[in-house]
Amino acid sequence: MSSVRKLAKNNATMEDLPPLDRYRADEILEPNGPIWGLAQIAGRLGLSVDTVRELASREDTPIYRPSGKYFAWSAELDAWLRSK
């Protein structure tokens, strides 16, 4: 259920929601956008940073490092997880 529907159902206001941080705002505004950095990717997958670094070295994993910084597209990562 979306936050807006929850607000309407519970007669709550926007002040009742937690503040938006950069990562939560990105997830709401751009749900299929990029996830930057090993720590963020690891958090999304529920794995350690070392495990994500190891996975990134495999050809079949949608984790990229074109200019030194790791990133993954949310939609690709979700599709890859569903295929496992």
C-alpha cells in the first residue's frame, strides 16, 4: 500500500511520515534507477560488500564498474534475483 493511501486511510498528515533522505527519495522518484556503490548494492541484496564485489566480477551479474565506481540498475538487479 502506498504511503499516500496509508495517510488517507489513517487520517494522518505528511508530517507523520519519516523525513526523506537522499536514498529513500531516489527509490520513490526513480524506482528503476541506478544503485551506486558496493554498500548500497549490498544493502539492497542483503549481502556483504565482499560478496557483492565477488559477484561483480562474474559475467552473469548485472553489477557494473565502468569508471571505477560500482553501480547496478534496480530493475536489472531485481530481474537477476528472480532468475536465481
